[in-house]
Amino acid sequence: MREINVAMIGEGFMGRTHSNAWSQVKKFFKLTAQPVMHTSCSRNAESSRTFADHWGWKNSSTDWRATVASPDIELVDVVTPNNMHAEVCLAALAAGKHVACEKPIAGTLAEAKKMVDAAKASKAKTFVWYNYRRCPAVAFAHRLVKDGALGEIRHVRAFYLQDWADDSIPLIWRFQKEGAGTGSHGDLNAHIIDMTRFVTGEEITEISGAIAETFIKQRKIVAGSTAGGIAAGVGSGDQTGPVTVDDAVLFLARFSGGAVASYEAARQATGNQNRNGFEINGSKGAIKFDFERMNELQYYDATRPRAVQGWTTIMCTHGGDHPYTENWWPDAHVLGYEHGFVNQAYDILRVLDGQEPVVPIPDFVDAYQTQRVLEAALISAVERRPVALSDVK
Amino acid sequence: MREINVAMIGEGFMGRTHSNAWSQVKKFFKLTAQPVMHTSCSRNAESSRTFADHWGWKNSSTDWRATVASPDIELVDVVTPNNMHAEVCLAALAAGKHVACEKPIAGTLAEAKKMVDAAKASKAKTFVWYNYRRCPAVAFAHRLVKDGALGEIRHVRAFYLQDWADDSIPLIWRFQKEGAGTGSHGDLNAHIIDMTRFVTGEEITEISGAIAETFIKQRKIVAGSTAGGIAAGVGSGDQTGPVTVDDAVLFLARFSGGAVASYEAARQATGNQNRNGFEINGSKGAIKFDFERMNELQYYDATRPRAVQGWTTIMCTHGGDHPYTENWWPDAHVLGYEHGFVNQAYDILRVLDGQEPVVPIPDFVDAYQTQRVLEAALISAVERRPVALSDVK
Amino acid sequence: MREINVAMIGEGFMGRTHSNAWSQVKKFFKLTAQPVMHTSCSRNAESSRTFADHWGWKNSSTDWRATVASPDIELVDVVTPNNMHAEVCLAALAAGKHVACEKPIAGTLAEAKKMVDAAKASKAKTFVWYNYRRCPAVAFAHRLVKDGALGEIRHVRAFYLQDWADDSIPLIWRFQKEGAGTGSHGDLNAHIIDMTRFVTGEEITEISGAIAETFIKQRKIVAGSTAGGIAAGVGSGDQTGPVTVDDAVLFLARFSGGAVASYEAARQATGNQNRNGFEINGSKGAIKFDFERMNELQYYDATRPRAVQGWTTIMCTHGGDHPYTENWWPDAHVLGYEHGFVNQAYDILRVLDGQEPVVPIPDFVDAYQTQRVLEAALISAVERRPVALSDVK
Amino acid sequence: MREINVAMIGEGFMGRTHSNAWSQVKKFFKLTAQPVMHTSCSRNAESSRTFADHWGWKNSSTDWRATVASPDIELVDVVTPNNMHAEVCLAALAAGKHVACEKPIAGTLAEAKKMVDAAKASKAKTFVWYNYRRCPAVAFAHRLVKDGALGEIRHVRAFYLQDWADDSIPLIWRFQKEGAGTGSHGDLNAHIIDMTRFVTGEEITEISGAIAETFIKQRKIVAGSTAGGIAAGVGSGDQTGPVTVDDAVLFLARFSGGAVASYEAARQATGNQNRNGFEINGSKGAIKFDFERMNELQYYDATRPRAVQGWTTIMCTHGGDHPYTENWWPDAHVLGYEHGFVNQAYDILRVLDGQEPVVPIPDFVDAYQTQRVLEAALISAVERRPVALSDVK
């Protein structure tokens, strides 16, 4: 069987989920191209070695430039901090490698644009890990809409609400513009913009209004904290520093097919640990999704006889009917967070072997659209005016 | 328009719900026969007068025998304690009156049998207030099953769980056999036996096993408490007396169509204030109902394409599609507890005027079947053996 | 007991709910001042007579000016179309009558301002029927927030979603600016603006952005349809006319205490028949309400030990603990749509008799704040810019 | 680090979940003893080789006797059909090996008794894979009850409802007594008996009544089907054979602490794909669990102020507060079916290394209690009488 050597650049939380994905995909999917976990790469030699051993990478490295240029490598998987995405991806593309990059594709829209140009100029394939597309319920939602089950789409409501960022959390990198770019916006809105574009099959054409808010403006400084590494310690003494990113970003938007939409990302929405989802209403039906119950899709079929219309909770675990699930466990033996990543690893391997993915994967060109929406929403919040997407390039 | 003079015998909680029903039915339903709230009757003259004035009865009385025999009265509505049902109903039937009796029809099966015989011998109509049949969701469930939506019925699970009877509650009449007959069994199981018979359209043929349990065996004696009146005060001093009825009764059963079933009534099922409902699974579909969300029926249609199968929450408030609702408010402007009684008042008036009720009302013959099941379950619990319904008459 | 003579001006859907409220309040509440349903008034003599007889008004009238000026009347209840509110209320106030007006208080902000001025100049009491405040769950939410259970409020999400207005519905008055003023905005957003002001105890200070959309721009003309009367018939022939109001209005807002907020009213949000509710997140806790399950309040108490934190579904039916419920049925014997109106009738009578209402009722001054928010949101949608509330008077 | 060589006997569905568990536990848990996937063993050499290669076992074998006796092996993991459990486990114990056996421990109670005796006579540790104990929500329920959160337990309701066995399914081994022993009873009731014993910390003392039912008595014979292998093909021609096991088993029971209980296992409970759960009500609180939402535990705390009492949905994913979850993903990044197995592998390794498991694991002695309950329930169903557990040994 064809083998595809993978190098992963970066570690951390996403390094673990990707490593797990490359390992598990071989066990649960029938592959025509086999991934080889060739090299993992991070800054510190000892940490890099330990990580590689633990997760089953054959080699470790501290030299990402050499790694992405190595003739042994076919696919470069990028899980660095956002502000390094562009540099690594551009080098990998320049070396003719396929690239799978974590979301959002870049720290700035300008960088994203360069990545798109490089991708277009290359014969290599690009992929972005918007993993929630590959929750079976979300993938099934995409298919339902594509098959016309919703008719003309009129309303989109998207939300990604968390509540971890209370005032006990110190000034870690996620609260600083240099390291994080934005706060909840790039972290959370990015996902729901991508998901709603994916499920509706439409593009956002205008940001009609927006709010960006930072509720907790000062946080305790953590001793020894440095941007780029997640510092989980508590603040030392009474010294505080300014939070320079948003806690919450809300915006209103219009879609290409005429729908009106609202989006909200928040980190202090008490009671919501990871409520990542959407509601979409069309002329023939409607759907709802909430990641905290990720195996379920709510579907309202307005074409049924009125007496039996209602919201139907579809347990999206039926092999053959719901995407990806025939590779996992029996019906209603539910899946979790990590399975979306394994499903994406499968689809990347399919594409690299010349097959269609089960549902579309965003490449750099596609992910750039999401980035433009993020940018437009920020402009709208700051300049307090509607922003046409056609003006954001 | 034809007028029907109603006399109500008894007061209390059910006196209030029935009075409200006779009053409200005139406002919300298009009637061909108009009820007249002619006389309400209870033991104490002052209380009876006050009650009648408050609820809009034209006359009050303390002489129920004279009232039920009065030529002015066409329909006698019986809301006395259970152990008086038989005496009042038999007198009313003897006087040629139509009778609407609260559930359960009698304190003992022998009394119930006499009532059935008297009803059969009379030209009068009889009705029993199993009000939950007339929640729109339950009435709609009945129709769905009748129309074949569930196919062959295989499983029935019924439950009526409350939690008010913790050890702070003193020895009121509900805990004493003389006044109450049984505890949770007659109070709660009666309802779910009736509902499941109504919805399935089948009869219980066997009690396969049963448990009756009293968890709190002694309760504080309330000063001045008398059986027949609900004493809500706290116990005085440390004196306690024995609870002589059940706190919980569970039983397994078989239905005439082959289904297996379980029933449970409980008063210390902490967390459930009024969970009165059922689940029914058939070869083609399934339904679930819980009174605490009484406007909703859960329906699983196993004949739909597998990919979109799931439990559908039907908001049973759509006028024209869900029984009774065209007489109330717009869609999803939800109904409450009292509306089932008003709906029943409507159907009683329909029947008395020669029309079909919207869905079947139990008469004495029908309610006697429920009474037989209650009796069989008690025998099964006490004698610790299966009991065939054909042996309980 | 003191009696308060009530005259109701108008009929229709709200005429029925108010008539029911004045009738039921006497039966379920212990009153110190008794309402007398003295006169109901509408245009057509026969219809007015029939309506009065049916609902128990002692007299009927077709002359609203005479009625509101009559020395027999103490309280004028206004349920006319919105564009008549001002004229009737001003006349009633001029005659020294107390006034209870349906929401929204007026068809235009200018009219509302006149009503406020008249109310301030009068010794009479004014009330506005924002009935949802008196769902026990909403009233309890108000108390929880007032008692500090949520801490500092950061997020408000409010929505009132319906789906009745598909393209089969002809050009009834609700789709025409002359009769209706606005579409979903005044009809639905009015309620959720009032509810969130009530529950948070804060004021909206800015509309940060807004969208108003009409999805179905032409509807069939109904033969014989006239503005002011709801024509439910189907369109005749192929003739269509323009819809001149919104189908949906979304807006973002800021609250006086620092919270950010989103609002949405919609009539084609398929799958939602009457989803009228809110989510509010604070630093110590959060609440959620959805009218389709009106007996329930969701509460997240972030001060509990983390291991047992979660959304708690409070069945708001416990007499003594949840407002109004001690006057109705036993615990979890649920209430419906109409009970909010009866509860409001009770509070109006309390206020007229010199007592505090159970929870605050909006008077004209209070309801005018809601009107200003409605106006500001429309300006924001039309002029495509943020609007400070201080600029809308 | 200490290494523990594992041999797995058997393949199939459970072979896959166990292989995955032994592989994943090394990646997600901090271990003091490392499992080595030494040998997997099944009948057919080629299949055994393929399986071992796919799942990462170092060696494959077709000789289970040699494998369990090999000095290289420290722990034998048994995933054979139930009727082979005893033979393999007894051989392993005789060779001094630790044994981890799939549930139920044996095909008959007599075999189970032999296994218990052998385990007692051995110094080796035994384990049974009742995996649902290690869903974090179930493990947390165990802790809550142990800490007294429920007070005195009065009600247990347990159910394991599936719906896969409609009449399209042919006569596979699961429907035949020789291969399967029982139908839904051993497959499903075994799990909920174990879970409720685990969570309550009490034992069942009596089966008070029971029903066993086979709804579909004849099924199509599958060409080439052999007992022991799951034949998924459709029946050939019209030939049918008798189903010799139950489709559903319901029973009532009493617990040692005084609680009354009901259990139900079903395979044609339409609408329920894998509803495996329980409700437990005590004097101070109550809990509910449903595996289809396995990350959630419902908890009702009756010691809270009445006004805020309600069912709380605890998302059992908070590291540090909910068992096992600190080893997985961030809060509300939910877990799935397979994680219970990985968690159990972790606890087995802890025990083998001399530590306490996170929550108790059933050994043979413990699992034998579950087996006795299964047996008692069958006797009760067949002999139609209550059965005391003390009479079943």
C-alpha cells in the first residue's frame, strides 16, 4: 500500500489531537494510502524527543526548516501558534509539500493572502483543520442542506460560548494581542463561520454591525509567563497587566442567498463550557446543532403533515446513513471530540490518494474566505459601521 | 339553546377544577347544549354557600340526596371522597340522572361493580373524569395509535412519580386506609392504567408480578385531623400513628395484543413533582409523554428513512391538527393542567346532546376495567404471584 | 369589598385574553378590590353585544368616548389596534381614569411620548400589558437577578421566533405598515425588550447595529380584506400587493451595566412556533427561558462546587416559592399562556387598592423606554449605523 | 518502568475495543506500569495474524492454551464468546496469570461459581469488563451516592433499551440459546444490574416478579451461518428457524437498603438505539443517567432551597472534578463509547501495580453477584414467582 510520510510542526494541545488522529485513522478506517508518522518537530530537543516517543512519531527534530524541506516528507502538518502558520506553510509549499494547517490559517489577513497565492501557484494540496465539519452530525447537516431539505435559507444563528475566562485566570498568552492576534474571535468565531459556510453552502456578503468587548480589562501577571506558551499558573503578587484582546465578539451578517445571520463568540458566557453550534431556518425545514451534544442533530421537516411536525433529535451514529460512522462503533455507541480529527485525517489521505473526501475539506482558498469574514467583523466593530465583504481582500 | 342543569356533589381540589371547567367551557367552546351551574352541595351550609358564590353556582345545598333527586337537575357531577362515590352515583342513577364521577370510580371493586350494574340498567349516561385523556397530546397519541402509526405494540412503560410525601408530612387522610383506600396506587396508578388503556386501545390481561411498599411507616398525628379533610398542618408533639397505605406500587403486566408492560406509582420519587406519563414502543414507531411537559408528545416514526429517524417533539397546540386546541390560543401558546377538565366538560356536553366526543370518554363500564387492574395488582403484591385479569371480577 | 368598574375598549384576540383574565382573577386570587366587568366596547353594535354576553361584561357599547368618560368607570382597559392606543388612552386619562393598555403602548414614538406626558400630569395609574413578565418563571428570574444570583451581567441573548408567515399567508393587515406600524419588530421584539429590561433591571444604552428584512415581498391580496381586521382567508386570483413591514429584525445592543446583547424577532424561523425567550449570563450565574416551556426556568449557579455545577431546570410551580403559583394548582400541575394575563389583572387590582404588585408592572413611563429601544433599532437598521438611546426621545 | 505483558484471547467487536484500550491508555494516562500488547490469539491463523498486525499486538497465536500458559504473559484478557469464558479463565488462573474477562463472566452460573472458587484460591487478580462503570458520569454518580448525596435510597429504575432486532434480522447466533445463553437478558440486563449495584453500593435481595418475552419467534435462516460468528447477511429463501432466547426481560426487585426497583432489557424498543441507564431516588436527592448522552449526569439536590431545586444537567467533563477526565480533553470536549474501556485499562494497570483503582472494578467475586441476579430473574420469569437471592448460589 502507498505510504505517506507525515511531519508535524508544533506540539501542544493540537499536537496531541493530530498525533492521535494519525495513529487512530490506521486502526478504524480502510485506507488505500497509509500515513507514516515520520517526524515531529518542536523547539526544545528533549521535549521534542519525549513527545515523539510518546505519540509514536518515528523521529523528532528541532529544525522545522530542515524537516519541511526533507525529501522524506510528503505531507507537512502545522500545529504551531497562529503567528507562525504562514512562515511554515510557505516554506513547505515552496518545498513542494502538501500542507495541512490548523485553523485559523494565519495570524493576519495579509499572511493568509500570501498563503493562498502560494497554494494557487503550487501543485501541492492544502488542507485546514476546521475539525468540526467532521463531526458526523455536522457533516450530515451539510448533506441535508445540499439535498435541499431546508429549501431557501433565511436565518442563521451561530454561537460558540465558553466560560473559562473568569477573573481567576491570569494574563496568559491568550489574552495578549502579540501572541493570540484576537481573543474569542479568532479562537471561536473562526469555527462557527467555517461551519455555517460549510453547512449552508453559501458565503457571507456583509457584516451589518458588530460589537467587540473586553469585560476583564486587567489580569494578574504570571511569573515567568511568555507569550506563545500556555501559562496555567496563578498570578504572583498583585501585579496586573492589560488584556489586549476581546472577551466577546458579536456580529450580524447577510448571506449570499438572502439569509440574515447573527454570530457570537464569548469566554465568560457562564454556564456554557463549549457550546459551539448553530441554528439554520429555511423555507422547507430547519436544523440545530450544539457540540456539547455532538452526536445529535435537531431537524425540523416542515414538509411533513402538520400534525406530526416537530424537532427531531437524530442520533447521527448510524453506519451507512451518517457520514464516517460506519468506521466506528455500533449505533448510538457515541463518538467524542477527537473523532472529528481522525475523520479529517482519513479525508486528507483520501484526497492525497486521488479520491473525493467524504465531505468537502477547506483548503487555503476556502479558509481564506473565513479569514476575510473575521477581518470584516473586526473592522465593523472598531469602525462602527457595516462592512461589505467585497471590500475586504 | 338547550340547557343542562348540573349539580356538583362535593368540594375540595376537584370541586374547584370542575367548577372552573363548567364555567370556562362556555367561553371557549362552541356549544350546542349549554351547562347551567345549578347547585353545588357539601356538608357545611356556610362553606357550601361560600363555595357556590365564589365559583358561580346558582344554588348551594347541604342535602346531596335531595339535590340528586331534584327534578331540576339533569347531570350530577361527583367530586366527593372516593368512599362516597358509589352511594352518590347509585342514588343519582336511581333518580334517572346522568352522572359524571371523579376517578377512581369507587373505593372498592365491589362498589364499582354495583355502579356498573346500575349504569347498565339505566338509560342515563355515565362519565368518569380521567382528565389526562384530554390533554391534547394524550388525545393525539390515542389517534396516532388508532391510525396504526405504531404498528404492533410491544412495550408499555407507565409511571406516575411524585415526591411530596417526605417525612415532614403528617398523618393526613391520604395515609390512612379508611379514608383513602390505597395510597399512590389508587391516586396515581389509576391514571396511568386508564391512559395506557386509552392510548393503546388494548386491555391488560395479566399482572405478572407486583411490589407495594410503605417507606415511612409512622407519621406525626395532626391535632384535629379527621379523615375526609386534607389536613395540611404539622404534627403536634411527638405522637405518631401508623401509615396504612402504600407509598409506592410497581407492577409488571401483559396486554391483550402481546405487549409487556411496567407501571410505577410513587410519592417519594425525589425530583419528580408530577411526572405522569408513558412510553409505548411498537413495530412501526413509538411515543412518549410526560405531563410535566404536557403540551409535547414525543414521536418516533420508524417508517421514515433511517438517516432522519429520531424522536420528534411535537408541540400539540396546532388548531385543527391536535384535538381541542382550535378552541384555545394560537399555536404554541401553551395550555395547562386545568384545560383537560374543560375539554372533558365539552365532551360530556357533546355526548349529552347526542354527538360523539372528540376522543372516547370512559363510562362506568370502561372505568371498571381500570379498577379491576388496580385490584389485580394489589392482589399480586400481597399474594406474591401473577394474577390473571379474568380471575378478578 | 371595594369594587372597581372596568371598561374594555376593543375586542379580538386580546379582548378574549383580557376578558378571561378579569373573570378568572376573581376565582383564583384573594382580592381586596373586586373587578366588575362593567362595559365592553367595540364598533359594531351586534358584535359588541354578543361579545359582552359571551364573556360576561354587563354592558356593551359602540361609543368608546362615552364609555371612557362615564362616571361609572374607574379603569379603562385598551385592546384596540395599536394605532388607536394613544387616542383612547389620552381620552381616558383626561377623564381621570386609570388605564391599562395593551403593548406596545403606541403606534409611533411621538404618540407614546404624549401618553407619557399625560400620565405624568395625571393622578391616575397606568399599566401596560407586557404579560410575559407574569409567567411565574419570568417573575422568578427577575427576583433571582435582583437578589444578586447572577452577579455582574455580561451577556443577554433575546429571541422571539415564530414561523407562521410562510408564503401561503395572504396580505393581511399584519403585513401592511398603515395598520401594523411594523412587522415582527413591534409585535415580537417589543416583548423581549421589555422582558430583558425587567429581568436584568438595566436599560439598553445603545443599538450597535441592526438588520431589518422582508423575505416575502409580495403576498396575495385577500378579497374584502381591510386593514384593522385580521383576514384569514386565502388570496383570490393571482393579484398580489407589496408587504410594507419587516419579516425579521435583528439588533445588537449594550446595557447600562456593561452587558452586550443580541435580539431577534422573526416570523419565518421555521420550527419555532412561539419561541419567546432569553439567555442571560452573569459573573456568578446564568438563566435561560423559553416560553414554549413556560413553566421552566433554567438556572446555572456558578457559586456551587464545580463538580455539581450544571443547568438546573426549575419547575416554577411551587406555591410560596415561585410568584403567583400559590393561587393556582398543586406543584407541577402546569400553567399555560392565559395565566400571565390573570396574574397581571391581580397585580393591577393590587396597585389600584394601594398595594405593591407581586413584581413590577410597566406603567407608561416604563413602557416608553421599550418603545424608544424599538425606535432606535429601526433607525439603526435603516440608517446602517449605531444609535445611542440618549438620542432617541 | 515496569512492563506488563498482555495476551488477548478472542477477537470480534470486543477484541477491537480492548485492543484500542491497551493502545490508547499509554498515550492519555500517566502510567507507572506499562502494558505491552504481547500476543493476540484466535482460531484462524491468517485472521489472527491480520488482527494482531492491525491493532498492534506483537505476536499472534491460534493456541490459546499455550498462550495463557506462556511464562511471557502476566495478564490474560478474555474476549471470547461467553460460553468459553470459564475454560479460558480457569486455565489462565491455573497458570497463575491475572485475568481480565469480558462480561458476563460466564455462560452459566455453575461456570461462574467455578471461576469464583478458582479466583479465591489464586493470588492472581481478576477483573471483569463492566465498562460502563467507567463512563465519567457513572463513576461520578458512584461517588455522589457514596458521599451521601442521595440519603436513603428508595427507588431504582434501570433500563437498557435497543431496537435493532426487527424482523428483517435473520437467525444469527444472538437469537440461539446454544451460542448466546440468553438474549437481551445477559447482553443488556447484565450491564444495568452491575451499574446499579455499583452506583447504589447495595445488593439486590429479591426478584419480586419477572417477564421474559420473545416477540419474533421465527427468523430466516442465514446461509452458511454458524453459531459463534455474527452473521450479518439476509436470510436465504423462505426457510426459518426458531428463536430460542428472549427479546425482552423485565423484572421487579428489592435492594438490601430497602429500595424497590425495576429493570428492563429490550431489543425491539423502537426509538431507543442504546438507551442504557438508570434513575435513582433517595431521601435527599436523585440522579439519572442515559448512555446516549453519556457525558451528562442529571442530579436533583433536594437539600437546596426549594425555590431553586430542579434537575441539574452536569456535564461530567471537568478535569479534577469528574473521574478520569483530567486525562482527556478540555472541559465539554466530550468523550465517547470507547473511553470507558481505556479508563478501565488504566485502572487494571493501577491495581496490578499495587494502587487503588479510581473507582472499584468488579472482580470475579463481585461479577458473580450480578450473575446470580441474572439467574434469579430468569427463574422468576419461568417459574412465575418471587425468588430470594439467598436461594440462588
